[in-house]
Amino acid sequence: MKEGNPHFSVGTVQHSVGWPLSNDIYGGTFMYHMGPNLVHLGMVVGLDYKNPYLNPYEEFQRVKTHPEFAKVLEGGECISYGARVLNEGGYHAVPRLHFPGGLLAGCSAGFLNVAKIKGSHNAMKTGMLAAEEIFSKFDKGEDLAEATMEGYQERYKKSWVHDELFASRNFKGGFEKGLYRGLLHSGLTQMITKGGEPWTFAHKKRDSETTEPKDKHKEIVYPKHDGKLTFDLLTNLQRSGTNHDHDQPAHLRIKKGMEGAPEVSFKKFGGPEQRFCPAKVYEYIEDEQKPGEAKLQINA
């Protein structure tokens, strides 16, 4: 952040929905004004979008060109970049939290409150509940390597984490009918009923099942990066600090029996994995064995 910017104010929080995303896509942005001269800017895009040509990274670059964000960022310097997947299933997607010798706590169990885009407090609280359950087993002299932490599930159900997630259980589901209906519904459930509504919107299919064939959509041509507000992905990837040993084995592999999946993905859907990956791990290159055709290359 450039010092003296009149549009910067420590403590200000900005959220947005809509542009540059179309109204049928769930997503939005956040900007946190941090002291003394830093801003945290990010974008969340639901993976249940239809257009396989959509590129979340490029949509984020477009966000920064909006006058409301550009005036804050003007004269500043990008110092870091990162990306991650959010477990936003919330109340409906919380799994069984225990298994012999272990349990799930924090973000690994999906305790994010997607209505608030906030989960750190729930992660800490469930960590405390997990510790209480582990200590109770230890106190009884049980072998922790074999113990079943079934009490942890009950502790979660009796905690305010459960109550908070239950109150926002319908937030994401409301947006499956579009942006404006989703906003109206979220206002009703978050400000008035506060979880007391007698209906439940459960997600009934995988996000990947909403992806439509490329023939139903036009390819999206994104603006050229200016090197000031917008940057190419590889430039920002360097800012992420990601580092792997040159002899580290690839951690991403195609499942046995699914060797033909990349061909279907490329021919039917245009290879969306080369666009939704925030690190350009998936890339389609010319297949030297089949001239004129493409093959998937994993740059793990």
C-alpha cells in the first residue's frame, strides 16, 4: 500500500458480490485494510459454476480493476499471493468426526461458517473440544492409539459451533436459485429467522456435476495483464513462496482405471482443470504420439 492513500483506512472491511462474476455464479470478494499500510484482498468462487471456460484466477485479476478496489491499490506493491480450497459445505457436510486412534478438528472437518467467510474461531473451539475428549480417554488409562473418540462428536453437537453452523445451514443453498434470490433469502435467514426457518436446502449433487460441455459456452477472453494491478499466474506463483525439491516425487496422479479421463475432459469440457488450478499444475500439451491431439501433463 502506498502511504498517504486517502482511500485506505485501517480496520475497514469491504465485501462484494456480483461483478465480474455473472449472476448464476456463487462468489464474492473481500478486502481488509490492515495496519500500517497493508491490504488483504481475495476472491471466493464456488465450484458449482457451469461454464468450463471460467478461470477463477483471471476473475480475481479483473476484480482489482474495479474503481472501488483500484483506488485503494493504486501505487501499492503486491508482496504475496496464495490460494486454497474452502470446505464450505458447513452443517450439511460435517462428517463423522472420530475413528479409532484419531479425530477430525478445525477446517479438516468443514467447520467454516460460509455466511461469515469465517472459520478460525470454530477451528480453535473444536480443537479445544478434541483436547478435552483426548484427555478424558487418557485420564481413564485407555490406549490412545486404539481409542474411539465417540464423545467428541457429542461435545461438538452440544457446543456453540454446532449451533452457529445450524443457524447458517441454508445460506449457500439459497444461492442455487441465482444471486438476487440468494441475497433475499440470506437476508431473511441471517437477520430474521436466524436458523429457525422450518425448511432446509441441502446440496444434492457434486459441484463437478454442474459443469456443462464446452459447446454450450463461448470461450472467455480475459484482459491482458498490466504488471501493476494484474499479473500473470506464474509471476504470482513466485510470490507464494512455494518450494519443492527437484527430486520430490509427484503427489498428483491419475487414478488407476481412469487413464482415459483427461481425454474426455479436454474434448468434452475443454480441460477446465488447466484453468481452475491456482498453480497451473495441470497443462494440456501436444501429444507427440498422436499428432494433432493433446495430452495432460501434470506439473506437480
